[in-house]
Amino acid sequence: MTNKNPDFRPKRFAIIGAGPVGCIVGAFLSRGGYDVTICDVVPELVDPAATTGITIEGAEQVFQKVARTCHSIDDLAQYNPDVIFITVKANALPLIVSAIEEFYKDGTYIISWQNGIDTELEVSKVLGNKPVMRGVVNWGCGLKGPCHVVMPFHHPPHYLQELAAESSGAAVTIARILTECGLPTEHTDRIIPMVWQKSVMNACMNSVCAVTGLTMAQATTDPIIFRLVDALMKECIQVARGNDILLGWDYYPKAVEYLKTAGNHKPSMLMDIENKRRTEIDFMNGKFIEYGIRAGIETPYNNTLQSLVKGLESTMRSR
């Protein structure tokens, strides 16, 4: 199940989280003929995946049932998954990894298929590096209803990398399976800069949209709001460079161009605020603050946006 065991042939996949990302991965793997279990603590959110099926509309058109659903991570043990995708918000990682630890066995691989910086490290703190992988996806998605995903865009390839070199063979195999199932995925050795490239844009758009209530298109076409987005982006790029994260010499103009083509949809952090859920602000803007401190770089824009989002979260909890 490493480079020394090229016969790794996973058949059983588990997905933790029945949000849009989990539904997409589950539907495509199931359509490819794999045994898929989706786990979520909210029965009405996850159960349709195995009964009426998952619907994906937009850039992809898919209707697919999965083998089964469950409501507790502890229940996954009886299904003996070869690979577990974690697709929930990063703030839930400590509890999730603690639950996985109870039944984890050597040869099982855990993939952080999430937004944010260092999510894979939260998993490896408990399980070690060998079973852990990190993915970066290039699509936009949201839930229209339980197991009903709207996918405004899909710009593959997606990327996957192992934390431990001995697990590279397994990562190559999983990337191939995702590709064959319709989610073109490449194995890479540059996942960290890829994570940061995506996280810079997420930190700029998610936080600004969360506090203003604007869609991505509204934020990028409003000249006053976009000045804030632009200032955040430049600050995040400075932090990346201060920590020797190589984003690429032409990253800034490409990122600006990419954001200005963003659709008129709400990013995940705004949807979290609207639905009175905790956000991933600590793994987005919070990480740029943390890495800014390491490099001796001040981050006033990230500090301000994190504080504003935290303020919105505390207001929701006090109601």
C-alpha cells in the first residue's frame, strides 16, 4: 500500500461530510463503480444520497445514488474503508480525527479535501504522516438542498499529494481513480504552493463577502470593495513570500484576472454566516496572520477581516 506495494487497489471509500464537496466526490466515485459511504451527523442532509440520490447541476450533470449513509464516524469502522475523504469545514477537524483514530488501521488513507492552510497537519498530528494526503480542487459549488449540488464551474485538473514519500504510490492510484471517475486529478509534489495559491484568493473573497453580504461578482465589480480585496491579496502574497512559499512571479495578475471572472454566487463563508454556522476564518485569514507573525510581517487587513467575521460568529451564538 506504498511504493513497495504497488497492488493497492481501493474499492471502499468513505466521505465525511454531506456538503457540496462531499456529495460531488461521492457521486462521481459511486458512478465509477466504487463502494461509497457518506457520513454526516445531520440525517436529513445525508440520507437522500442513498435513497433518492445525489443531483449535480451546472458545469456537471450527474444523478447518482451511493451505497449507504451513516450518522456517526464511529459507524464507518464496520464498512472498512480503504480511503476516507474529509470534506467538512476545517474547524471540525480535531473532533473528526479523534473519532477516526479509534478505528484507524495501517493501510487506510485519509485525504484532507478541504479549504484552508495546514488542514492536513491537523490530521497528521494524530495519525502521523504516513496515511495523510492533501488535495486541492478547482470547482465552485453550493447546496441547493439536501444532496442537490449546484456547480457553477469545474476547471480541472485537481491535485493530490501524500505527506510521507512512502505513500506516493497510493496517492498516484487514488488520483488515477478520481480521474477515471470523471474528476481529473493529478499527483503532484507541489501541493503546498497550490494550497497557498488557492488560499490567498479564498482569504480575500470569502471574508469580504461574508462581512458585506455580496456575491463574488458584486465584490469584484464594485470599485470600492475591490480595493479591499486587492489590499488583502497583496498582504497575503507578502506573507507567502516572507515564508518562502513560491506562488509564481505572475501569480498576482493571474489571481486578479481569475477573481474578476468569478460568477455571481456566494462563497462558502457567506453561506455559513447566513446559515448561522461557524466559519473557516481561522484556517484562511487566521493562517495568514499566524504566518505573518512568523515572518515578522504585519497583517492589518487580515486581522481586521478575521475580527469582523469572529464578531458575526459571536453575535450568532448569543442569540
